Amino acid sequence: MTIDGLRAATDKMREAGVPELAVSVFSRFHEQLRSDATGTIPEDTIDPLTDVPHLDDVRPDEAAVAEALGQTVVIKLNGGLGTSMGISGPKSALRVRGDLSFLDIIARQVLALRRRHGVQTPLLLMDSFRTREESLAILEQHPGLAVDGLPLDFLQNKEPKLRADDLAPVEWPQDPSLEWCPPGHGDIYVALQTTGLLDALRERGYQYAFLSNADNLGATCEGAVPAWMAREGIPYVAEVSARTRNDRKGGHLGVRKSDGRLVLRDSAMVAEGEDHFFQDTERHPWFHTNNLWVDLDSLAARLAESDGVLGLPIIVNRKTVDPTRPDSPAVIQIESAMGAAVELFDGSRALAVDRSRFRPVKTTNELLLIRSDLYRLDDDSVVQSTIDHDEPFVDLAKPYAQVDAFEKRFPCGVPSIRGCSSLRVEGDTTFGADVVCTGDVLVTGDVASIPDGAHLEGRV
């Protein structure tokens, strides 16, 4: 592994018009990779995060909330294609409630927030070159979204996938677009700088940015958080929620022993043989929701101090150049997490929030949940639970894993699961209309179809 691989990669980035700052960030990570950096956080270097204030305990009065919202911008990470669910376009274009996509609901939420508080909170998408066109077409169906001459999106940067054997940029003539990958959502800070948006927002008086995933419909812009930041002078806030057994593999915050700073540890950052520590929900009781709040002046100052290279921890992601072909060349994607910036700001805080602020859709199991009668949209398009108990456990068999196949097996909509404790489907079954599930339901592989109006309970 020589510096020749770095030179070839950076030449390729410059030829593609990637901004020089993004090239510098990539070069720093490539150097770490050549030095066998793993980006791991061993358990003995951190203490568990324990005492965390709750959102309800820091909520200010409505006047302070409205003032803070008037200085806040909403930024949604929208570069994902949802390939694990068989989606070819932007994942955020997927229908999740009736005919509404993620982006439809997000747009409605932001417009309702403006009406309710009398503010002009902007919405920005961080798109990839593969999600931009379709995503903007959806937003155009919601008049009035653009604010103060600001765009509705900006593009994240791109970088070459690297051959795992020599760290040179991979070549894949069958589909040259697969030679490139996004640098992880940690690129958001670089992209805000290189696009000029960070300066443009600050010039227009915006002080705070709310960053979250487009596929998390619970991540609404909660004005109490920037109001708390303004009152306490907090530069950065990470929302956390209580871990359950379903969150054992999700990232969490810890307290670094060497300097007392908060750090984010994702699954890719766990040292070998320490999964049992990482998945111990009693030892590490809070998971990281990837809902973040950043003071834009503090971000600009930190970028200026470091010549634009924040120094986020590296994440080494090992894949194949064509994710659908395990026999294609092994590659490394150099990534970083935007939540890792929690360690870079003096005075960063964690804030406990209810589970309602974390409703992601990563699998068709979660798609079934969000489409079901467990939830409804209120007048502000905020997702509200219709139950007062834990949501049921859902486990669909492999034939349901891809969205197209899922739709074919629920042609008339998903079943009612409000009275359900768990729904497990084995094999390949097609559900009719108005099916109701009660208690623990197991549909075995012998059932080809379930008729309209069926009431399922126990083993079917």
C-alpha cells in the first residue's frame, strides 16, 4: 500500500470536480487507512453515559421557542437509495402513509411549523447525485417551501471506492457510477462549507441547524431545543433515547476517560471481541437517535480553526464494488458519522427524548409498522401513536424483504395490529383486505393466502 493509491484517488476526485476541501478530508482519512487505523473505540477508554436531562425538563416558554425557531434551519440527510430494501430511487420517495412519501410528510411538517409559530424556518435536503432530481420534483408539489432565496437542497460530496488490496481507486467498467460512493453523513459539515450555505445561512440570521435522517418521521423540529441552546450557550446537542433490546446494535454515546468529552460509538467502531459491551443495554442505557442540533457560529469557528478539516473519526466500511454482486472486487468505503462531531465542541450536551422522536424505516418490518393503524398523522402531519403500550414485534420472512415484493403480498394494505403483541410471518403468504391480528400471531409457511376480513390469533 503506497501513496500512489492516494495520488490516483485524489486525481480522480479533482477531475470529477470534487471541491478541494473534500479532497483534503479524504486525503487525511486515506493516510489513516494506510496506517492501519481502525477507528475503533475500546470499552476501557470510555465510561457509560448515565445522567442525561430530559427534553421536558429544559422546555422554555413559547415566546423563547418561537424566537429560536425563527433562527433555525431544518436539514434532512437525503442521500440514501434504500438498496437493502430493493429501492432504486431515493428512499425518501417511498410511500409510507397512504399516498404520502417521507418527503411529502416532511414538507407538510415544516409548513405547519411555520404557520403555528409564525416563522420562516427553511428546509434543506442534503442530496446525493442519485437522489436529487426525484426528490426536488416531490418538493415542488408543496408551494412555498423555498425561503429567503435559499435553495431547497445541496449536494453531498463523493469519493472513490478503494480497492481493499492496495487502496487505489477501483475500476468497474460495467457501471462506472459504482466506482464512487458518498463519504458518509459526516460530510454534511464539509458540504455546508464548500457550497457556501454555511455563510449564507449565518448572513441571513440563522443560528441553529437541526440535522436528522429523512427516513425518521419522528424527527420533527422541536423548538424547545434551540431555545435551550440559546439560554445555556450550548454549541451542540445530541438527542438520545432509552435503549431496548431492539437497539442493541445501534450507536450510543459514551464519555471518553482521557478528557471527559462525549463520543459516539457506532457498531463499526466496536473493538474486536467487545460486542457484548456494546450491546449491553444496562451498561449503556442510551442510544443515539442521529437527531442533532448545531450552533452554526460554533461550527464556522471550528471549521476556521482546522482549515475546514474537522477531524471526525474514520469509519472503515468494507463492501464489494457492486453491492448486488458478492463476486465483484472487495472495496473499502471511507466514511464518517455526523454524530461523531459531538466530541469536537466544548460544552456538547446529550438530551433525552421520548421514543416518539425516533421512528426510522430501515426494513420492511418497520415499513409495516409505520403504515399500520398503530399510527396516524395529526393536523400538522406529525406522526402520533394510537396505542398506549409498546408496539408489537414484527418479523417478516425473506420474501417480504424487498419493497416490490412486500407490496405484492399486501395488495390491499397491511393488517390491523393495534391489538397485536407480535406478528411473525414464515414462508410466503399474501394478505387480503381488512385483516386483523390479535395477540401473538404466527403465520406458518403452509399458508398461501389469507382471505379478506380474517381475524388472526395464535398460530395460523
